[in-house]
Amino acid sequence: MAIALVLLTGALVSPVMGQKSSGAIRGQVTDPSGAAVTNATVVVQGPGGSSRTVRTDRAGQYEVAPLAAGQYSLKATAKGFADFETDFVSVLAGQVQRLDIPLSIKVEKEKVTVETESNSLDVNPSENASSIVLKGSDLDALSDDPDELESDLQALAGPSAGPDGGQLYIDGFTAGQLPPKSAIREIRINQNPFSAEYDKLGYGRIEIFTKPGSDQFHGQFLVDGNTAGFNSLNPFLRRAGPTLESPSYHSLMYNGSFGGPLGKKASFFIDAQRRNINDEAVVSAIVLDPSFSPTPFNAGYPSSRIRTNLGPRVDFQVSPSNTLTARYQFWQDIDRSQGIGQFDLASAAYNQGETEHTVQLSDTQTFGAKAINELRFQYIRDITRQTPFSLLPTIDVLGAFVNGGNNQGQINDRVSKYELQNYTSIAKGKHFLKFGARLRYSRDINDASTGFNGQFTFSSLAAYRGAQQALAAHQAVPVAFLPSQFSLTAGFPRASASVFDSGLYT
């Protein structure tokens, strides 16, 4: 009986002593506003490296138990909050240690290093960040359309220095028309902007180099079109009713090139491009009907543009150190039925055409392996003509319509340009020396009868209506209905100018 009592007493005492030898950590995790943070992670690490991990409930409460008496470190983490850490949490046997954890919002940190030494100004061409060279497969990314190609190159070149815009060089010559993309070998943009070789600061400068011939025959052909079926009707024409027919818009472009050898010492390359654009000119005006009542007038008229570009080139090797190059370019732009649209009626239309012939000759000689001389000559003949449909006086009714002849009249402009260059380059040790000279002469003869037909301007449609009613009744036009302005240009229509400039550089 005594032995059984002792065993029973031992069984009851042992659990009580075990419970008193352990403790717990309990608390709540909150944000800066005092709201509970759910699903936060709480890690408790005790003596000997042992650790316990728990997560907070919906009320932000956590409890880590049982824990042996001793010193603990605690770390709490939650998404979007800064970590909370403490190394001084004491757990006593038989007691619960209360530890509430306030979390703060996590602040993202970025490190910016600012160097005390700034980059110095350098005019070396290799330090030009805006310099671009396009050749080979790089040219495939450019448009075959000549207008879009020119716009793309101007966008790449960026703004120019000065009020005259950027400069375009074709095989080293100023002026001239942009050749088709199929004839371009290389494009250099903003190369060496501070070079004394050029008369202007080189930002916005585009240099085009055409393809020479080769020792093998090669060529390509391209057709690009846009039919009227892919284009919607003009909304101004649709407003006039379903019976109004709209001129069809379509465009077609042919582009081809071919080159190869001409014997053992010569080669040729020829490129051709023709682009036809048939557009529509839409009139949306207010006119007078036979009873002199204001009537909306909507009509569409065909308007076309034809551009032709042809450029053969021949390279001839006179000797191993001497090469002759001859290039000719024919460029023509014909615009028909221009000047129509909005308030301008069909009688105010005009035709315009521009033709340009370019001849380029160059002689390149090398003197040993360290010297080269380039002698180049260019001649450009540009003719622009504009012919109005009518030579009658222009009638401009403000806010309503423009009728009669086109006020620009007949224009005939003829420009001749000559350019001679001689550039020499010498390599001597670590130095590279360039020097040369350029002569340019230009003469422009312009015949323009602008304003010779006269122009009547009415301040409103009501004034024009009153004048027409008076004339129809064979009565004098009241002063209130007279034109508010009449202008007429008279004199000698021809003007000419010549410009010569020369330059030396080294």
C-alpha cells in the first residue's frame, strides 16, 4: 500500500514540474495605423540555434509555445513592411511573455552615384554621340518611298544649326535630288560636325554615297501599289449624298536597278524609279444657285502626281592609281490639278512641273599609300513651270468660295548651278592632313506673273450676292456690296540673280 501511494504521488508531481519549467511568447502584429497584420511571419530563435516559426491569424495574433526558459531573439516579416527584429526577449518558466510588434511601412531605397569629374568638351569625331552610319542591311529598314525616305533621314539627322535647315550631300556635292534607295551605298549622318571642310556646322547634315558598278552583273526590281479598294471615302463627299462619285485614290511605284562590268577596267550602275499618285481634291464650299440662294457645294476632282528618277553611273579605272567616275541623274515631278480644295473651286486649279538634270564628274588619284587627291565637278539644270487653268481675275468670297483664275499666274523658273571641288588628303605618321578648295556659281532666271490677273475680295457671301443681283438687274452695285479689296500687280515679270562663293580649308 505504501509503495502504490509513492508511485501515484510521483506521477502527479512530474507533470506539474514540467509545466513550470517552460514559457511562451504571445502578442499582436500591427501596422502604423494600429490595424492587424495577417499572415505575418514570426521567427523565434533560442539558445543553441533552435528556432520556431509561426504566422499571425486574422486578428494579427501570434503565439510561440512551449519555449524553454532563456533568452530569445525574434524577427517578424510581412510583405510591404520593414522587418522587425529584437534580441532581448526573456522567457521565464511558467510565464507568458507579451510582445506586441508594430511594423512600419517599407521604404524603397535607391543609390545614385554622382562623380565629381564631368565629361569635358571634345570635338573629336569619335566622340560625336549623334553620328550615324547606315550601309548594307541597315538600309533595308528605310522606306522605299522617296518622300518617307527623306523624312526618315531628316528625323535621324535631328535639328540643324542655323535657320537654313539641314544640308544634303550627294557623292560629296551640295544640292541635288535624293536618289532612290536602291542606288544608295552608304548614308552618313552628322559625321565630323566641326570639320573645316564644310561651310556650316555639321548637325543636320546628311551625306549620300551612290553605288558604283561591280565585276559581276546584278540587279533588282520592285513594284509597290495601293489600290482604291483599300481606302475609305472622303467624309466631305459622303455628306453630299450616296449618288456623288468620288475620284479613286491609288498609287503605284516601280523601282529597279542593274549593274555590272564594262570590260576589264570599267563598270556601270543604273537605277530607275517612277511613282504615280492619283489623289482626289475635295471642294466643300458655299456658292450661289441660279436664283442667288446660298447652296452648299461638294465635289471631288482627280489630282495626280508623277515622279520619275533615273540615274546611270560609270566608273573607269585609267590606271591602278587613277579612277574616273561619271554620273547623270534625271529627276522630274509633274503635278496636275493642284490648288483645288476646301473653298477653292476647279477654275482656280493649276498644273506644275519640275525637271532637273544633274551631271557629276570626279577624278580620284592616289600618290603612293599615303596621299589621295579628288577633283570633282557638278552641273545642275533645274526648270520649274506652273500654268493656271484660267487667266481670269480671282474672286475670293471670304468664308464661302474662291473662283476665277489662280492668282499665282504663270511661273517659269530656270536655275543653273556649277560646283568645282579639289580635296587632298595626306597621312604622315600619326597625323592626317586634309586641305582643299571649292567654287560654286548659281544663276536663277524667274518669270512670274503672280497677281497680274487681279483679285476681287468680298468680305462675305451676302456682299457678293448683292453685287450679283445688282449686275443681273443691270443696276449699279451699291457701295455696301462692292468688293472690300481689289489688288493688281503690273510691271516686268522677269527677275534674275547670280550667286558666287568660294572657300578654302585645311
